[in-house]
Amino acid sequence: MEGMKVYVIDTGRLHNDMNLTFAQAVQATRDNPNPDIKWLHQPTYCALIQHPDAGWILFDIGTNPDVNEQVTPGIGAGWYHTIDEEDQTMVAQLAKLGLKPEDINYVVMSHMHIDHIGNVELFKDTAEFFVSRAEAQHAFCAVKGSLDPATYGFYYKPHVLADVKKYHYVEEDEEIFEGIETILIPGHTPGMMGLYLHLEDQDIILASDGCFGSLIWDDGKLPGSCGDTGSFVKSVKKLKKLQKKNNAMVWFGHDLEQFNNFKKIPEYYK
Ligand SMILES: [Zn+2]
């Protein structure tokens, strides 16, 4: 769509054993029975879309600086987040365009994990939210179905149950604004959702955790942390089919090498 722009927003780095992201990325063998475990350093980021009709739309709202205290203990033991540069916060990133959180008109949640909706407090009173119905149902059940936060996985109750102004529940692949289509890609979570952006110069697929990185896309690795691996693989196939049609760029959920090559806010894609 003419006039639509996309900015990349950096909200810090996640660090964890590589096997948590890519199944059997480092594996013991008979010849090498004690290989070194590798730590993976991954970006957490969001896409800010400037849409000629709808205004400012955020795809994912990133990780907040308190996440290490919020994450459930089991996950927190093998996973931590850092802010390495002062400006790796949502507020500082938006300020690069002179924007404040209340300027954002819409938020699209790829899924409701803690590293993707960590800044919900900043937007809940002023933006309207899109989330897939399957994701909302799953996340609400995860945090309401048990009193024990240790069972919530990557969901953080105050985020999931935040009293947002309005939810639009997405049930199928559909155009939500001119040039912006949802893509349901379950697997990592039951209601994982990407976006297809029809820009003037190129198409971009925001895959989020529908595909963590090039080890999955190019090398066929399986995901380490995954609700349903069979669905995940089917969803990657769906993304690949979509990608081929218009030779779209695919933005992975947590690929540091790809991320380092992105133009960052205030630069943009159009
Ligand atoms: Zn993630």
C-alpha cells in the first residue's frame, strides 16, 4: 500500500541455552559425548507500522525491563533478558519519532508470551488490540486455570489479563487494514499469528515466533520450545508458500544476525 512504512523497535536481548530455541542444536554424539552447550543471544523486537488510514500500529509490544522478575521460576532459571543500550526500551524507541505510547492506535499481538507483550501497560488504555481468539482462549485458560504461577509457562498473568480498551479477536486469515493481512500460524502457541504487509517497494511477512530464525527456515531445524511441533512445521510450510508468491522478506521472531542487518527506527521500510 502506498504510503505505508515499517519501523523496527528494539526492546533488548534474551539469552538462553540454544537447545531451548532450536531442538537438539547442540547434541552429544558417541564421538563427542560432552559438547559445549551454547548460549544464544536473541533480539526481542517489534514492528511499528505507519498506516495512511489506520495511523500507528504496533506488531508486538516487546519485552519490559522487569521481565527477569516476572517470568515463571522454571523458565527464569534458564533464561534472562538484558537491556544493553539505554535506548532499548519501548518509550525510548518511540521517542525517536517523537511518539508517545498514547499515540499508538492499534496493537497486534502475535501471541501473548511475556517477551512479546511486556509493555501492555503502556498501551492498554489508549490502543485497540488484535489477538487471535485461539491465543486469547489458551492464554486466559493458562493463567486462570491454576493458582500456581509455576504452571503458566511463558504467560504472565498481569499481562494476559490486562484490562485493555478493546480486543478484536481474529479467527481466520483476513485483511484487518488495507494492505495488512493476518496469517494464523499455530505451533509455538495455539493461536500464534503473523502479519503480511503489502508495502510499495516490497512485501514483508512478520513471522514472529511462527519461525524463530534461519536455522528453522533454511536448515530445517525443529523448534525447542513449542506447544505443537506438527502444527509448527505445517505453519512454516504455509509461510514459505506465502513468501514465494511475491518474494516477500520474512522477519523471524528472534534471529540476531537478521536483526543486526535490519534498518532501525527512525529508518524505515516502505
Ligand atoms: Zn518470543
